Amino acid sequence: SLDAIGVYAKNFLPLLFNLHQAEPPEKRAPIQEAIGAYATAAPPEMLSDFFKSVLRKLLEAAAAADGAQVSTDMQGSLIELLIALTPAVSAKEHAPLLWRASRPNLSHPDAALQKK
């Protein structure tokens, strides 16, 4: 049952997040899919906390960016994590937060970041 799997989300999702962050962009897609699938089984409150934590890291990375490529790569990776989590979180609560955090990327000089 999904409830049995969801109990372990607090352990496995952070591991998958770290694995996603450590991999080069071309190898992240399967991990991102696994995160999205696991997120559907996670308890909603826990998933909301993870979503907000990743969103906070994205805002911190954007504030510290100053045009550094490392920070741009980090922002892209964090956006990918948010994309993976988004279908499983409450749209009413989280969509406005995601929009406010991602809107500045629409005018970012890095086209790859704009597309995410």
C-alpha cells in the first residue's frame, strides 16, 4: 500500500534530493521521476515542508547568485526538484509560492533557467 511506502518518505526523499543535486544535469531525469513518484505517497504535511524547504533554498541561491554559473546550476537543479514535487502538493497553497519564486527566472540571462 502507498501508506506503507509514504511512512519512509522522510528518510528517502532527502536521499533522493541529495542524489539529484550530486548528478550532472543529463543524468537527473530518472531521479526526478522517482522523486515525483515517491512524493505521491508521502504524507501531505511532510511533502509541504519539503516543498517549502526546497523553495527556500531556491530563493537563497537566487539571492546569492550574482551571475555565478555554480549558483545558476544550483537554481536549475532546485527548480527541477520543485517540478517533481508540484503535482503531489496542494495547488491552492503552493502554486502562488512557486510562481513568486520562479517569476524572476523569466528574465534571467540563462535561457536554460528561463525554460525551467
